[in-house]
Amino acid sequence: MKTIKIAGVPEHFNLPWHLCIEDGEFNAVGIDIQWTDVPEGTGKMCQMLRTGETDIAVLLTEGIIKDITEGNSAKIVQIYVQSPLIWGIHVAMKAPYQNLSDLENKKVAISRMGSGSHLMSLVNATNQQWNTEDLQFEIVNTIEGAVDSLTNGIADYFMWERFMTQPLVDQKIFRRIAECPTPWPCFVIAVRNELLESDPNIVQQILETINTTTREFKEIPSIDRTLAVKYNLEHAAVQEWLSVTRWSQKQMTKEALDKLLKALYEMQLVSRILPLEAYLSK
């Protein structure tokens, strides 16, 4: 039995992995998957790939591309979720801000530098034609940290996937004043180069197993109710999320990666562009 460490956020997108683990589908092909929930998000998982704390990570596309550019010895092996991630832009319930324009030059709470919440704040600022050099950041690590930061007026707004933050909006802790979808597929699967070189067949078996589940995921009986209970989400919100989410079983094309890299470079989210082979496994 080969032990492989995989990391991902503790969110509804990753339920297919947990179903595969619980049903023994990886064990059946001789793989012991050790899953780690990482509430801090993509920035933390990039660090874990670098240090070998994890072999594989399911993380935000823009985050791993930026980190590979900056020296992370890993590659994207496949798109995991093809559809965009819809980021909600949140303020504290009692904050004075009413419109997105009110947040220009205000402090943004982020989980960590290089995280999705960090990079998407730059994407949002670019979309709004704000000067990205004027952005101020408050590192809060987790959603709970963001709640404390916004409630106590330490930071002014926080960007996170809108379905996961819906309970905080319903509880009138956060107010969502706008949304910002990613202009690219939101999640990819990245693997340390060391594992890709030493055990490519293991990686392929893992992909084949998870792809079988994501291909059939929406057809699982009562999956909407399972998601609502497990992730504390409203049933109607889960149904809406399922209707707009598209999993993928394919590698990113070089054409799509090239377009994405040029967009990140224009937004100054990456300082250079490496050869495409540095980002994608064969």
C-alpha cells in the first residue's frame, strides 16, 4: 500500500475526494490517501507542496501558477473544477460601505500572501481600475480570522467563495456588496515534481479514481442534501451551486494556460512567464 498525502480546503468542492476515501476506492487500487484539510487555503498549500508536507494539492489555479513561477517544484496535472469561482466581496454587517466603489483604498483581509483571497483582491482592484499598489492587506489566516478582523474594524473587506460565506451573510455577520468571478477555471490538481518523477503511475491511478467520482457526482442520490448538512449550507444555495459548477477530468491546454499567464502578467500578479512546460505535466 502506497501512502500519498493530499491537501485541500474543507469546502464543498472537495466532497468527491472524501467520498472516494470513505468508500475505499483508493485502497482498492493499493493507495492509502492521507487527506489534510487546509482552512488557510491556497497560500498554505503552496507552502506545503514546497516543504513536502503534502504530495498533492487541490488548489486555486492562479495561486499555484504564481507559486510555480516563484520556484515551487510542482506541476499542474489536471483541471479539477472547470467553472469559475464566484468570490463574494464582504464587509461587516454594520460597516458604512454600501457600494464596491466605497472600498477603494480600504484595507482587505486575506488569508495569507499568495492566497486566493490575496490574488483575487488584486484582480478585483484591476477590474475596478484602482491602483493595486495602494492596496493594504491584513493577514487573517482563516474565515474565522476574517470575521474577527472585519467585526473589530481592523480590516474593511474580505473576499471568499460566496456559497461558503452565505451562512455568515444569513447570520448578519457579513454583508455581501458585490461579486467577482475568476476569469479562468478555479481549481486544479498540482503534484510535487518528485512524485511525478518517481511514481507517475500512482498519480494516474489517483486521477482516474477521482475523475470517475466527479464525472458522476451530480447524479448521486440526495447529494444536494448531503452537501447542505455537511457544510452547513442552505438547500437552495447548494442546488444553485450544483447548477453552476462543472468538474473537469482533463489537463489544461497550453493555449488556455498561455492566455491565463498573459492575464496574470498584465495584472502584475506574476513578474515573469516561464516556459509552459514548467507549469503542466505531460
